[in-house]
Amino acid sequence: MMNRINVNLPEQSYEIAIASGNLDNLGEQMSSLQLRKKILLVSNPTIFKHYGERAIASLKAANFEVVSCTLPPGERYKNLNSIQKIYDVALENRLERSSTMVALGGGVVGDMTGFAAATWLRGINVVQVPTTLLAMVDSAIGGKTGVNHPQGKNLIGAFHQPRLVLIDPEVLKTLPMREFRAGMAEVIKYGVIWDAELFAQMEASKNLNQHRYVKPELIDSILTRSCQAKADVVSKDEKEAGLRAILNYGHTIGHAVESLTGYRLVNHGEAVGIGMVAAGQIAAELGMWQKEDTQRQDALIAKAGLPTKLPAGVDIEGIIEALQTDKKVKDGKVRFVLPTQIGVVTVTDEVPSDIITAVLRGMQG
Amino acid sequence: MMNRINVNLPEQSYEIAIASGNLDNLGEQMSSLQLRKKILLVSNPTIFKHYGERAIASLKAANFEVVSCTLPPGERYKNLNSIQKIYDVALENRLERSSTMVALGGGVVGDMTGFAAATWLRGINVVQVPTTLLAMVDSAIGGKTGVNHPQGKNLIGAFHQPRLVLIDPEVLKTLPMREFRAGMAEVIKYGVIWDAELFAQMEASKNLNQHRYVKPELIDSILTRSCQAKADVVSKDEKEAGLRAILNYGHTIGHAVESLTGYRLVNHGEAVGIGMVAAGQIAAELGMWQKEDTQRQDALIAKAGLPTKLPAGVDIEGIIEALQTDKKVKDGKVRFVLPTQIGVVTVTDEVPSDIITAVLRGMQG
């Protein structure tokens, strides 16, 4: 069965197509978009070994001409040097304005392929084939692309919407446990900011911390409802003029924690988990959210096998300082997304820094 | 007297404001756009020495907070390394999404500042203050931004419209003669593709090859009519889906010539002049354009002090090969913009390569 979710945008809408075994339909689905024949598939060596051949076979069966390149895995290679490598392959193979880059991989591959596609010949097509839970429910949808600056995450980038997001839930079977958990952080985020029913479904599940222990129906629901939430928000606010900011729930402090630990000690999802715990407590301190709901949220984060404390040794002053370089800062004020009930959040830049400090102190490991 | 030309676009329109002494109005005009206070002014050392202080004084008088950086001049520094320098200054000074970069300079400064603004925090404001004739009538308008790949010009880039284009014709007084002539190539282009009246005005002028010999009224007309032509075309086709391609008149072979001579021997305008001569002759060979009109065009190009022959030693096979890496290639076919009468052009990808070769042979110096 194929689930199709539409991302409605003024300039060009696109579908998120979710189905088991979907990887073998890649060529056919790209054909139906009337994309021209030249394809550059970008991946990382591990993912490419697992799924590269199948993706390429599907593309070739649909008469596409495919070249591929792999980039070293990991957030620390998400930089302009890796983008240069994509450019070089694009030039060597004479990609044209009507050609398409296909991102086969997790968030790092997706963000970089999207940025290369956004900036090669001032913008060519990109198709996202996310292979991690995090990329499926979050980074592959919505057109945010980019790389890191040595001193800050995602500071360099562009908005560039994909022509198609193709999801095959079966590839989650080869996803390392820690990365599955990281993706669950974003799924829990959708429960808190948008979809109380999804939150309730996860609360009702005995396990959340390993793919093989989560019932297939819940996996389906997690993918479909999360993608729908992201599509709803992005359709209403493509370029983060307002509503879209709510997707940054947990990300304000999360980014600071990632950055201070050099993108190594905690991964993005773990950082977001920590950020949601912090944001929930800030909301409770400000009297905006019931203490009981923060506990329900934190229990769900813990059930997904995610940390709810700061990594040992992280400097709280350092976090406060790092918040100032966040993209969301406006006139020096840090914006926070804070829950008011499960499924509903609000955005504020009126959080006193002593409250932030107090909450972070309470979260020291 | 202030001439204002509107560039109408679906997402955000903007003005081209042309007036003598306009540089001193920069701050005031940016204020009226309600831009927030942080400004990063980007320039090159020569231009900054001439006009940096005045621009900054005007901005400060309007309560902007200004930092600046200068980049080495010349097409060969139009690369990602220079963009990295802008990013570093942006980070150091904590530019925010609501901040603005101001490009004070020619096409290289404008293209790079525009690209840095397009990609910093996924897009911040940019204001273009062009100081060369070429940048005034062409590159500062329309949102094309980018840098060169070592193997091809402008292969890396993005569409990013400015919030304002501010032109002060007085700065042309310090423009080197060769650069004035280069700008005239684009002005002649507008005459051929769009504005027969502008063409006639230039034909009627005794001199076109030095700023000080061209009457101020003609300079005014050149700036206003050229900017209007560019604004008309860009308003109708922001992202080069169709009509905008006509702006590439003379650029197909022009880019190849620039690339083959390492961006040193001929400058962009000279290359466009050569490209227009070639395109005109191709059109005549194909029976699309009257021989007499090609001669009128070539006479105007020569009167502007621009070359009408290929630089000595340029390999014609090399030009044919280089055409294949042009951004405008689609399914391996090279698109040409060809005139059918003065003021009117058409686009075709049906030019036999033996005609291209024959025309280029006839243009060997």
C-alpha cells in the first residue's frame, strides 16, 4: 500500500510517497514527474553498499542515465569541501539545468545534496530518498538545505524544495539503533507541537527504543503522521516567516548542545531530546505548561532511549553564549518554542536568561 | 532628479533608484525599506577607497550599525574562498536573518555578496550599489548571484533578488575606460534585443568609447533605458524559464571566449561584444537577420571601442567544445539568442555547428 502526502506550495508542490519496497519504484515515480534523463545520485559509502544498486537499477529500468558519488559519512563532513566534490562530479558529467540530483541517505546526505542542487547552475532538481528515520520524518521534507560553518551548524544554506520525497520503511531495518532513537526525538516533537493523537499512540506502545520492538502499524503511523505534520506546517509557511518556527521545538538549546560537544558526543536527535526536556521545563517554570505534561513528555523521551540530562561536562555558560549565534536570534533576542498543551506550542522571545540557566543547572548529568 | 524603475516580482518587488549623488542617500533609502540595523558592507579595496566612507557615513547617519569587508578584485577571486571570507565576517559580527549585506562595487562584488546573502542563514537581505556601468545596467538587477567553478563561469549560484538597487551615475567618473567600454557592450545588447530607440540614440552619438565624451543626457538615457529593459524582462520571467534567456544575447560564445582565455585576456563586456558580432553573423547566415543590420550593430560595437574579432590564438575547436558546458545547454543542444530585427530577438537551439565554425573562422584576428 502506498501512502501519499502532498506538500502544497505556491511555486511547485510535491509528494511524499511512503510504501514498503518503494526503493524499487524510484525510477518509475521519477519518470511520472517527467524529469529528464541525467541523474546524479549522491550517497555515503555505507548506505550505497546497502541500497545503491537497487536504486540505480530502478532508475536505469526507467531509462535514466545515472552517475553516482559518495561522500564521507557524518556531520563533520557536512561542509563546503564536500559540496565542492558534488560540483566536480556534476561538471565532469555535464549535468544540465534540467538534470536531477538524488539524495540517497540520511540528513547529512540530504542536506548537502539539496544544497548542491540549489546552487549548481543556480538550481537544478533534487529528489530525496531518506534512509534514516530522522531524514524521513524531518530533514528530507520542506526544502531546508545546507552545510555547517566551522563555528555553527547549518549557517550556510538555501531553501530548495525537492520534486519528490520517496520513503521505503523497510530500509529502517538496517538503521543502527542509536540512529533510530535519534529519529524518534523528532517524532516525539511532532506529538508535542502538532499531533496529540500521535503522542497518545506512542504513550500506548510498550517499546519505542528499537525498531524491531515497535509494531509495524505504529511505524506506519509514526511515518505517516510525522510527514503529514511536517507537510502541513511547511505548506503554510515555506520560508519560516512564522508558523514554521514551531518545528524548532527543542532545537534552540539542542543546537547549542550539539555545537558545544563538537557534533560528536551527542547526535542531532539526542540533542533535540535534551532540548525538548529543557524547553518543557522552561514552559513549566513560566507557568505556561502543566508540570504533569512535562513529565509525560520526558517519560516518552526516556522510553525512546534518549538522554534527558545534559552530557557530562557541558558548560552552561557556554550554552547561553552559543544561543546568541543561533539563526533564530532577532535583535539579539533568543526565540523559544514552548508547549502550552500536548499538541500545541507557542513562540516567544521573552524568556529570562536566569530561568534558562536554572533549568539547565537542574539538567546536569 | 531621481529616476525610479520598479522590478515587479511575485514574492518581493524592488526599485532601481538612479540619481546623481545618490550614494549619499543610501542610508535614507534603506531606512524607508524598514531594514533592521545590522549591515555588512562588502567591497573591493579600490572601490572602498573611493566610496566606502561616503556609503558608511550615509548608513550611520540613518542609524545603521555597519561593519565592512573587502575582497580582492577581479574575476579570478570570484570563488568559494572569497564567499567563505564573507561568511566569517558575518559570523564574527553575528549577522541575523533580518540583517542586510550591501554590495558596493562591480559585478564581481555584486555577484559574490548576493550569493553570500542568498546562502547565509538560508537567505538574508541584500542591497546592490553597483559602481561599474556593467553592474549598473546588468548584473546588479535581477537576482542572479554566484561564483565561478575552476572550470566554468557562474556554475555555482542562486537566484536572490536585492531589496534595492541604488545607482549614482557620478561614480562612473572614476571608472577605468576599459571597464566603461565593457559596460557599453551590455547597453548595446539592450538596443539589439529590446529597445530600438536606445540603439538609435547611440548611433546618433559621435562618441561612445569614453565616459567623458558621451553627453550626460545620453548617459542618463543609457542607464534608465537599460535598467528598464532589464527590469521588464526580469519582471516577466524571474527564473529564466523562457523570455529571460534573451538577456544571454552574445553570451553563449562570449562565455566560451572568456573561459578559454582564462578570464584574463578579454573582460566580460569585450567577450559579449565578440559574442554579439558572432551571433549577428550566425543570424545573417541563417537568413534570419539582414546583413545591413549586422553591420549597424558591429559599427556600434566598434564605436564603443570594443573588439569585433576573436583574440589572437583562441582555438575555434576549443570554443565549440566549451559551448557544451554552458548552463544553457539542454539535452546537449546549445541555445542561441539571434536577432531578427533591431530591438527583436528569438531563441533557437537549431544552429548547425558548421555555421558556428564558419562564422568564428571569419572572425579570427
